[in-house]
Amino acid sequence: MAPAKLKPRDVCRLALDERLSNREVARVSGVSGTTVGKYRVMMKIHGVTRADLDSMSEAELLEMLQAKYKGSAKTFIEPDWDAVYRDYQKRDVTIALLYQEYVESAGDTKGAALRSESSFGRKLREHCKARGLSMRQEHLPGQEMFVDFSGKHLYLTDPKTGEKTPIEVFVASLGASQMIYATAVASQKKADWIEANVRALEYFGGVPTMIIPDNLKSAVTKTGGRGRDPQVNRSYLDFSEHYGAVIVPARPVRPQDKSLAEIGVRIINMWVIAALRNHVFRSLDEMNALILPIIERINDKRSRRLGASRRELFEESEAGCLKPLPPNRHEYTEWRDSIRVPKDYHVQHNRDFYSVPHHLAGRTVSFCVTRSTIRIFSEQSASPVAVHTLGPGTGTNISNRDHMPEAHRAYAGRNVEELLEWADGVGQDVRALFDAMVSNPRIHAISAIRQMSSAQKLAKEYGHERLASACSYANSVGTQTMPSVANILRMEIDLRSKDKGSRIVAKPVPHNNVRGPAAYSGEK
């Protein structure tokens, strides 16, 4: 699902952050990368700062952004791109440093203009591409977290049967410090994937600007391609909104987009999965208890390539750049879309039925489910049209009186006490059956009122005496619902049971053809 399109002022605020590229700003703001580039150029021409942006009126801002470029095409001073390319391949040399050297070497040359830093970087990328080489990525502190599954498994062993169940190992790596994390989860399903992401953020103690997953189904509903960005699934978007991070899936068949994830996976496969390959695990908790100390050793180990340990780099440069964790832990949400509302304006989930406003009958809704609540959304509203506490999954009707039409609300508002008082007037057996329905947790209050009201109709059809008789039979056999009582009345089951109980065994009638006991005692 594409992000909502931000207002020009909000796009400009993001564009002022020089750490983000035009494409990254475009993904977050919902506008094109070309638009972001134009906004940046116009703000640079006018020297607009964040304070200036906040003080400008809407009309002034639009006038500046929509202004056309003036003047003829400029002639730029071009550096020796081959020399720049060779310098760029050296360690610790960045585009920013090369651009600074380019500006300083140009001096006060007249009749030509200097390229902007973005134009300089674009030309350098084109030069690298012409040589068939990949661009070396720059990872700013606090900007990226790469996530993926390792592809190899550890196993849980059943103590009784010895059967082995494969377990997934999740890997996360920060961009700048390359601080690494791994945890075992039961599967690659969305709930386990998001839980692993939550654990990673809690381990790092903060939230990066972007989270970069691969195009696995747990993260992406539709993969990108041919100019289309991947579509992140709604449960993963809920997670990202809760923590204030942006999900930026790696491009398909572009391993350079997730190089640190690949490095992290290789490290975990060598130092965690291989090290624990012969261990017999009985539970996930036991497995994660052994994985964590190995992760700590990896992060504490000094790297000759990095010149420091991952933890040292993290504490020095990246920990302070992560956004703080929200006060509440993310609660997993499961989405269902395009659910048509039936005539009774109740939608079904896990065998329970939840009410929505009655005017939505016949239309489609979506709902998201957490461990405790269900929120229902219509196509016309961004906020939920109904929120219910999650039912027990036993076929319960969960209704909100405000969702009912006026006639249904009046019917549901009938006083239960009046119905119980009426039952007292018919007989104790009727009252006992009514009490049983009211106290039965499997019969919703509205359903109980509906059934007790139907008893009044049965009384008019069969009479009070027959109704009391049928209720007595229903109470005796434990079928204390009005549909059962109606069936007893229709089949006359209560009358047949009385006939059987009132039968009297008569004495034998004397007759010439009837032999008495003497016939069996040998007497004549």
C-alpha cells in the first residue's frame, strides 16, 4: 500500500534532511523523486532554512516551489572523473569529501558554475555504472537496520518421539556500526517475523530511520519491479508506525541493497548455527538463551577491518542517533480486507459476530485484530467505525446498541424484569427456564430477550398450561432454550411422557381361555 501523500510543507521538512536521498524522501512522502529534487533545488536557490520554512505562509511556499527556473543553461566546471573515481575506491573516502575537494580546486573560476553536491554525486554514480561497478554504500549512524532470516535452521527435539522441528533464525544488523542481533522464532509467519523485529529494536535500545527487509512474504505483499515500489503488508506497516520507522524493502535481484544483511547472515551461520548444530534443544527459550551470549561475543570482538568492536562503534556513533523506543511494546495486528457486511450488520471472526453501524450492511469493511481487541474500518473512513473487545470464539454475538436501527434498539431495550415477571405469572417451570437462559454465558442478552419474547407467542398459540408443561420437560432434560420448547410443543413430547408415567397395570380378567398359575404347578 502506497504511503499517504504529504503536504508540500511536510515534504520540504523531510527534504531539508541532507542524509536522506530524493528517493528515500519520495517513498516516505508519497510524491515523486523528481518533485523532491525540484523542492530541494528551489529551497537551495532561495536559501530556505527550517526556521524560514516554518515562518512562510502557504501561499509564499507554493509560489516559491512552483516558480520556473530562469536563465539559460549553465556551463559547469567538470573535474577529472577518472581521477575522482580512483580516489573514491580508497577506504574512508566519501562523496562529501570529494565534492569539498572539487569546490576548493575550482577556486574563483569565472564564466562557469560549480555543480551541486547532488549533481556531483549523480555524475560520479553514472561514471561508476559506465565501468560496470557497483556504488559503495554509505551508512549514516542511526539511519538503517537490515533484517532477514538466516536461511539455515536450528532444531527443536521432541523428548518423547525424538522428532526434530526446524526453527528459523532471524538476523538484524545496523548500518553504521554493523552491530548485530539474532533470535530464534518458530516460523516465517508474519506474527513471528514482527515479534523478531520488535526484539531487535529492544536489543539495540532504539529505532533507526529505516528498516530494510528482503522481499519475503512476511514483509511484502507484492514485490516491486518496472518502476513500482514493493507493497509492504499492513501488519508490518502497523509495526513501523508504532515505532516511527520507515520500511524500505530491498529491490528484487539487487543484493547490494542489503549487503550488510548478507554479511550478518553469513556471520550468524558460521558462529551461531554451526556452533550449536549438535546441541539438543527442548524449547525456544533454551535456544535463545544460548544464542544471546554468542551474539554478545561477536559484538564485543575487535575487528581489524573496522578498527574497533561493533559495540564500541555503536556506543560512540550510533546509539545516540537512534530514536527512543515508545513507552508501550508493539502488539501484533492481523488484518482482513474486503469483508461484506450481512443484513444483520454483524461480521464474523473466529466464530464470534461483531456489530458495525447498520448503514454499512451490504458494503465491504476491513478489520484488524490484536490479542485483546478488534477494530473495524469502512472504505470511507480512516478511523475505525467499531471497536470491540475480542470475544471467546464460542459463537457469541457482540453488539453495540448504537449500531442498531431505531426499531432494533427499541426491541433490545425491552426490560428483562418485565419478561421474568410475566414468566412468574405462567408458572415456576417457565421462570426457571428464563433464569437459565439469562445466566447462560453462551446466549447473548439480545438473543435471550428474543427467545423470551417468542415464549409469549407460544403461550397464545398453545396456552399457558401447555407452555408450562413443555418448559418443565425441557428443564428436566437440560434443553433450556425456546427453540427446544417450541419443538416439544409441536411434537407433543411433554404429553407423551405424562401418558407413560400415568399408565396403571390392571389385574388379569378371569376367562375360560386364560390359564391360571395352577396350569404350571402340575394341578389339573
